[in-house]
Amino acid sequence: MLRDDINNAVKDAMKAKDERKLSTLRMVNSTIKNADIAARGEGKPPLSDADLLGVLQKMIKQRQESVELYEKGGRAELAAQERAEIDVITAYLPKQMSDEDVKAAIADAIKETGASGMKDMGKVVGVLKGKYAGQMDFGKASGLVKAALTG
């Protein structure tokens, strides 16, 4: 399980005295626990590995936005710190799909759902999220799905 991998990495980072990795992994654990608590409040079970991948992707996206803001503000040291956190978190995501693979997956999802227009976009994105969680950037994929359904 992904949780076990992260917890073991926390122990390894403690032993190696790798402060950056340790603090990032502790933050990841905290975010996961908060997401579990939120799910429990809605009457759902603890998050599955697929759900955890979504949480990790959200964390990465937040850090990427922070990097942009820090760079605009001339805070290179803070941008570098955020990039280091991105590198640590990314290690727990599956390999990202290439642009060609994403386009092929979108074409397959459109065929599978029988999508014919923008009203079917949610179905297509839902199929993609079910099959490729953690493997593609769904922000980009949504734009590609929209282009495929309108073009």
C-alpha cells in the first residue's frame, strides 16, 4: 500500500537525517490523515490508493502554483524549496503518461462511452480518472477531451 511506502520512507528519512524529505513526508501523512477524516465525516471508508494518488497530485499542483508565485515575487530560495517537495511527492506517483499515450487513452475513452459531444465530457473524464488515476494530468486531459469532442 502507498501509505506503508510513505511511512517506511519517513523512517528511512529519519535514519538518514534528511530533513527536507522528512518534513515533506510528514506533511504528506498529515494531508492523508486529514483527507481520511473528511471522508469519515461523509460516511466513507478510508481512502484507497487510487484516492491517495489524487491527493498527492493535488499537493503537487499546489506546489507548482507556489513555485510560479515565488518566481514572480523574486523568491528563488522558496521556489527551490517547493520544487524539492514536488520531487519527493512525485516519487510516490506512478510514471506519468506521454502526450501521445494521453491522446490515445482519450480516443479509447470516447469510443468506450460512445461520446458524441460536449454533453458527454463528464463521462469521458470519469472513465479516464477510473483507469489512469495518478498517471495523467487531468487539467490538461480535460482540455484535450474538450478539443476532441468539439473538433
